[in-house]
Amino acid sequence: MGIIRGVLEYVTLHPDVVVFKEAAMPFLPWESLQRWRGDGVIATAETADRAKHLSRRSLPAVSVSGHLSPDSGLSAVLSDNRAIGQAVAEHLLEQGLRRFACVGHFDWYHDRMRLTGFRETVERAGFDCDEVDVKLAPRNQRRPFGLFAIRGHDRLTARIRDLSGPVGICVTHDDFAHEVIQSCHRAHKSVPDEVSIVGVNNYRLICETTHPPISSIEQQAERIGRESAALLHRLMLGQASPSDHVTIPPGPLVVRRSSDFLAIDDTLVRQAVHEIRARCGEGINAQDIADLLPITRRTLDKRFLDALGHTCADEIRRARTKLAMHLLTTTDLQIVTVGLRCGFDSTSGFIRAFREEAGTTPRQYRVQYQSHVT
């Protein structure tokens, strides 16, 4: 629905474009496509047969399904799935975890890319990544709202049981993440104390009704809709190539109970990190954290170095930079405003700290992670 909302937002700004409706819904069933006489289509081409069907129609078309690789012959607007996996890995690494796994259906292109981004990130940090490839029930056994059903729950439970913990798991879809949590319950593994889980899509109906609630990274569905409508419009006007691809960066990672775990043995340092992440936008410093605990600044830094290998001030800078990255890629706030909201008292200080932590300036980072056409 988010993609459709994005398409409709684009259409409201371009009155020369009209969206076809099947009865009350702006939607065309696949079985009706052969006799349809429109000018262009945005499609969830989930199979090679559907992609070929669109190509045979010689109709301007844009795919918004990540199931097929971008070389399927269709223009596409897709999430940056590699970046999704990377962001999930970074979140789990920040929890202090040292064991990792990725659960997904790796016949799908977007799942393979999420696995690749996740694996590359944890391996760069010096750790290994297990892979758990789930099998799906037949398409006619899909669940309500088009959700996929996993086949072989006993096998999934056995794989989860075999993972030594604490372990951080990237799950490529929220409906799969729900199944992984059910497998944890069957395997008598505590979430998040033994297994920390992050899904993809931030599907609130799933995430907020699962026990415990699922952390999940958002895909920018409405932005995908807007960009796909813009690309299709250009195709229909002859201003774009049929092989153009637009990549959309992921949205924020919404942390819920399923990954709200810090694998830090020192309880004082664990408490300090929680406070830093909650207050990093308030202009706090290491002395404020020491006073809050209470503990001397010198002792605080020693315990941080022993537990994490860096100081409390380093942790504050990391938390501020992570918040800034989120604001830079999900809002249109001016650079100076982003710096202020992240607790920096000057723009020059913000830019300097951001460059030291991220290796680039805030402005360059924002440009890099905006959508781009290939």
C-alpha cells in the first residue's frame, strides 16, 4: 500500500497522468493485463514468467519487486538491499554480539543481497555468519495480506536450536522474523537474551503483535512509489531507457524488544550505553554520564576501554553520528539543524566529528545515500 500511496502522490502533481482503477481500487490483476490498453504499468513482477510477459507486451513498464535481479530486462525501482543487510549488521554489532546468522529465502534476489550486505559487514568486523535458507509453501497457500508461509517449521526450529548464543539474526522479511521467533519459543531460546532478531519492512501489524515485538528496518515504500511513477512517466515520454534502475536507500531501523540487548558483561557500561543512546541528542558529555551513574570520569573511561575498547566520549560521538545519518537520509532538514538535533553546539564541530566517524561530510553522505539511477 505504501508504494501505491507514493504513486498517487506523484500523480496528484502531474495532472496529465491518470491511474487506471479496477472497480474501486487503483489496481490491475495480472490476468487482466493481456487485454488492457493502457500506456504504461508499474508491476510487482515476482517471477521470470511475469517479467517476460511484460516484455512481450512492448509496454513501458517498471518493476517494484526485488524477487528478480535487475538484469531481468525491465526497468526497476528497488531498495538498496545490500545497504539493508549492512544496517542490520551494524545494529547487531553495536549490541556487542559476536555470533551472527541470516535467515531468508535466498532464491530471491533481494534476500541474497540482504545476506551479502549482512555477511560482508560482520566479516569485516572479524566474525562469521551462518545462513539459514527457508523453504516456502506453495503460492496458493499464501497467508492473508499476501504474506508468505514457511514450509518445514521443524527444520527451522532445529537450525535455530543449533545456533550457539547469544546470536544476532538478520531475517530478510518481517513475516519470516515472526516464524523465527516462534521457532525460538519451540527451541526454548530466549529473545533477545539468547537470540536477537531484526526483520525487514517494519510491517507494524506483524512487528507490534509478535511476542516480543520485532525490531525492523523500514523500506521507503512511498518513495519507491514516487520514483517508480516518475520513471514510468519518463519512459512513456521517451525520456528514459527501458533498462534504467533506481536504487532507494533504506529507512530507519526501528528498535523493539527483539533486539534490545547489549552483550556487555559490565553492567555499569551497559547502563551507560543505554543512557547515551537515549540522550545523545541532548548535548550530553562523558562527565554527564559519569555523574548520572555515579562514578568518576576516569573510572568510567577505564571500564569502557576494558569492555568495548573505546572511551565513553567515543561512544557518544558514535551515537550522535548514527542519529545524524538517520536524519540526513530520512529528512530534508538543513545540515546546521541536523547538527543541533544531534547534540553538537556548532556546525563546524558537527562536520568535523561526522567526517572523523563516517569518513565523509554530512552533505556528501546525504548525496551518496539519495536515490540514484543506473
